[in-house]
Amino acid sequence: MNFLVNTDVAIVGGGIAGLVAAARTVELGLRATVIERGTGEDYACNSRFAGGIYHVCYHDPKSESMVLQKAIADVTKDVSSPELVDAVANHAGRAVDWLHAQGVRFVRGPEKWQAWVSAPPRPPSTWLDWKGRGQDVALRTLAGQIAIKGGEIIRGTRALSLIMRNECCAGVRVDSGGQQFDIAARAVVIADGGFQGNAELFRQHIGPEPGSVLQRGAGNGMGDGIRMAQEAGAALVGLDRFYGHILSRDALSNERLWPYPQIDLVAAAAIVVGADGRRFLDESLGGIFIANALAALNDPLSATAVFDSAIWERAGKAAQIPPNPMLEKAGGTLIRSDTLAGLAQAAGLPIGALERTVSEYNAQFPREGKSMPVVKPPYFAIPLCAGITNTMGGIAIDAHARVKREGGGTIEGLYAAGSATGGLEGGPQVAYVGGLIKAVVLGLLAAEHICRETEA
């Protein structure tokens, strides 16, 4: 038997985008109900596990909007929706100020673009030490604000479908412990993340072997919100790209190598070869691009990074959690040899093919986008694994986070925020803007537009 819960705004998903939308809604005087599939106050979600750095294309979000617009445009080129570029650039600074006003604490990181890092920061360990730190504290703070101002978070509840009346969204049907009921609402905000945990959708849009791609986050994004929106007539965009990083292949079996150290900077400076010892991508496009390229292979575990001692001493030590020396300290494989032939043999690669690949690569220097040849022994190799954190594409939205209808216009009463949305990141070079800032900006804009529409 169905029973009805009435609210002003129903929000699907209790990650950072959903909690921001709910907290802003109750701050503006409307009721908000968050529907969260996880149980307990520390339910798993990507934004709870995140490193907590709020940035826009590795720029301080408090930079002038014109600076941020250019930064996004330079990275995304013609992939991004101009209205979403403007939305993030114009509201990023306000977003971190709003979080701070809600009681979310920040510290400054070591880099200029790390001006807003949720506090207390996570320690620089290879494993994930998140409880009571960073984003865990931020989400608990927002949940507290929602409760104080009369909102609610219904945990252990899964959204099943949107309630549509006369082509307008009027609520959401949910399941809690096997009992289904309807939540009637003036508006619904879909904020339950991407579909990285859905093997079927992964195969359809990302690559053929999801089991060979490591989940770097909570791994529980099933794409429910994207599915529900599509069933209601929403347009989808850019489903073929994801945000992730390159890891040691040993991370699949060694928890001490999850989700760090990232091998991104090493791989970007190195040569990445397949099982045939040949290069198959442009490493200079960066770790997120390489991770996507590996995930698309028939065998995502067939790639190896090959580099020399100069790259290992430079790029290997450049990250906050550097693979040099933390990879080996955590039990990861680092193959070394004084000769390329010896390296190829130890790594299980064809000797002649690898020697030719390195020779051809070095002959192209100096070359745009790559700063160091592979010439200084000893030589090194790391077997690679792609790690996925969240998908980049999803529901198409406008500058107010309203869901766009397939064929034109928007769906009245339906909004989306965070990693459930598309139109800002992705594309051929896998442009990345910043997951946390995108989520907060869109959560704010959705709540504010709903409240304005209600007043009207």
C-alpha cells in the first residue's frame, strides 16, 4: 500500500550536491526532503571520500569570473555548454563563501589553486583515511544545517521513478525496506551521482571490461537518477567519459595502493605501451585522459608505463602522495633494469618492439607537450590500472540546473546537480573542471531557482 509524504523539494541523493541543494532550500524557507540510499550517518558516497579541494580547472574559485571562464574554455574547448561555463565561473566564489557561512571549515593547501581545502585535511597516505576529516565533516555539517532548519534526510531509501503529471514532475516514488511510497513535491532535484557502479551502463558507454577498471570512490553510483530522468523525457549528454586516475595494477589486490598513489604524472611524462610494446595514445594529455583510454581497451590491464631515472626522480616525486617512494613502500610493483632489453624481459614485453618504440619516441625530441626523453638508465616500468571515480556525462541542464527535455525546452519541476549531469566536462580530450565545485554551484542554483519559482 502506497502512502504519501508531502514536501516542497525532494532531492535524490545525499552527496555534496544534494545536501547543498537541501541546505539552501531550507535556508530560503521551503521544506526539503533528501532521499539517500545509504544507511547510517556516514553512508558512503564519492563526495565524502573526496580529497576536498574546491577548484575550477585548478584555479582558485575566488578568482575573477573572466579568469575562470577562460580557464574552463581553454580546457573544455567546444565540449562544454556556454551557459554552464558561465554558471560555474560566475558562482564558484559565492559557492565556497556560502559553504563557509554554513560552518564548513577550510584550510589552504600547498599550491595556489588549493586555497579552499575542506578541513581537517586528510593525511597524505596511500589508503583512504576519511572518517572525521575533510569532506566527511563537510557533509555532516550540511546535514546538521538541514536538520536545524526543518529539513530531513530519509536514509536507506532508493528512488525508483519520477511522478509525472501533465509532463511536469510532481514527486518521486521510492522504496524503503521493501515498502514503496510516493513523495509529492513541488520540485525534484536529481543529485545521486553518475553510473560508475553500473556494469551494464559502463559496458554501454565507457568500455567492455568494467571488472578490470578499479573503483576509486564509493563505487555505488548506479545511474538511477539518469535513468529516471530519461524515462521522463530528459535529454542526456556526454556519457562516454569519466573522471579518474591511473593506479598501479597491484591496487586491484592491495588495499594499501587504493586510491593512491596516482601514477598520472609519471605516465604523462613517460611512454605508455600495450602488450605489444608499442605506444597507442598521447600521454601528454594527462592522467584522466589516459585512464579513459585504458578503460576503453578490450584488456584494460594490458598497459605499462615505461620511463627512466630522470622521470622517476622528477615526475615521480611531484605529487602530494608521490609514487616515488610510496609505491614500493605500499607493496606496489616497480620493475627496474639498466637496459631496455632487461626491462622488457622483466615486464613481459617484446624486447625488440620496446627498444624500437623508445628509439622512435626519443628521436622526436624536442616535442610539444612532452618534456623529457627516455634516455637515462636505470629504466623503470609500472604495470597500470585505470581507476574510475565518477562518470562525467549525464542529464542535460540549463544555467538554472533545470533538466532539458529531449527535443527542446525544459521539464517543469525537474532539476539536476552534480555528477548526474552532463554538458560541462568530457569530450575527446576528457576535459575536467572540478567535481566538488560543480556540485556545489549546481546545487545552489537549483535550490534558488526553485524558491524563486515558488514565490512567483
